[in-house]
Amino acid sequence: MHVFVLGGSKNIGYHAALRLLDQGATVTFLLRKTSVFDADERIQRYIKDGKAQLVQGDALSFDDVKKAWEAALQAGHGTIDFILFTIGGTPSFSLTKGAIITPGDLCTRSLLNLFRSIPDALRAPPSQPRFIVVTSRGITRVSHDTLPCALKGFYSYALGGPHADKLGAERVLAHVMGVRWTQEEPLPQILPPEWKALPGLPAEGGLKRVVIIRPSLLTSGACEADEAERKGKSKPAYKAVAGEIEGGYTISRQDTAHFIVNGAVKEWEKWEGKGVCLVY
């Protein structure tokens, strides 16, 4: 199995990539700074074994993403099984604006670049890789209404900027998946009005193999699913629900990575074409 990872320098993408490598997959990382792994003994071991490949580039650059696609295709000997997109950025915080991502369209523009630069050899439905894209729960009005009351104000105030970007990514995903969009439209500074005419963007419904993962408020806690498995517990450590879910507060980045590998990848037929909410 060969996997192309965007957003794998830390957090969800990093934890998921390590799980995949530990299970025998090969991984191509697109990284703004390949030096991020210089002191990482686990990743370095996989680099030396030829299992991990680092491509320097920025997902905000169409040319860099295109170059990374080509490198991943070569590393996979003409095949890429999964694309893992977990780009989220590191926010700064303002008392008046909450969390701020720079640029404000980081996720949306990076995702557009990913879809627009898909190699010709991977565009026909039988050849398409499987895309796993991480956005967030609570970014549309409908999803926001399912949040606990204690989180609604926090999401609106503190996460308004990052979620506006994630909404743009969700709009792009609905287009390429052929899902009717019934939510509010993203801000024009996030997704310009002419975005559907961008060269190379797949036609509406052009991508058949996509899973969207929408975690609840993310924490840096341990992987509770691994702990439950070690203790032989039969009850799942977290809930994974296709569609919306009422209530619930958090999910750790490590448990989100657990679902990516043990849920989305291993049970692809169950989740394909769906948006999956994760919460404890």
C-alpha cells in the first residue's frame, strides 16, 4: 500500500502516517520543511529503509503539489492507494478575532491544488486513489446545532476563522463527490465565485472514492482506542457516526488517527462516500 500524505508533519497526519508505516505501508510526505523529521528516530528509520519519502514543497503552491503527486506516483510504482489530507495550520490567537489562520484559505486552497493537479493516469474512476480528508465538526449551521450548548459559543468566537476555511474545503468536497450542497456558501475570500472553472478541477461528481472525517474538538490526549484494545475492552473508545451526531465534546488527535487507519482504511467499503463525525 502506498499513501500520499499532506499535513503529516505533526498531529493527526503524523500519527496516522506512523500507524500506516508500522503496518507496512510506504508513505510519501509533502512537507514545507523536510528538516521537521531530522530528529525523529521512528521516521528516520523508515526513510533509511526506503519506506518513507519526503518531498519539499508547500500545498499552497500548485506546482509543488503537482511535483509531489509525481514523486508519490513514482514511489508507488504507478499506483497510489490512499491520499491523506490533514492540513490545518497553526493558529495565532486574537482577543477580538479568536483563532487566526494565515492565510485564511489555507485548507481550501491546498485542497483545490490537490484535486486540480491529480495526474492524468489517476483520473479515470478505476484508477482513482481513495481520498481521506479531515475537516471538522460544527462548521455548518446544521452541524453547529448538534453541538453541546457549552461549545457553541466557543466555536463561533474562537474557531470562526479556521472553520470558515474548513467550510470552503467542504464545499469543494461536495462538488467533486457530486453531493448536493444545501448549506451556506463559503466567504468569497475563502472560495472565489469562479472556483468551479479552475483548470484541472474534477467535474461535479468526478471523484468516486472519498471519505470526509469530521472530528469534534481536538485534544492532545493519548489514544484511548489503543488502551481499550490492550485491556481487552469490547466497547469502542469513541463514536464514529456517518452524518451528524448529537452532543459530545472532544476527540484526541491520536484517536482520530486511529479511526483513519483502523476505520476508514481497513473498512473502506463501509465509509466510502460518507462524512464521519468522531467524538468520545
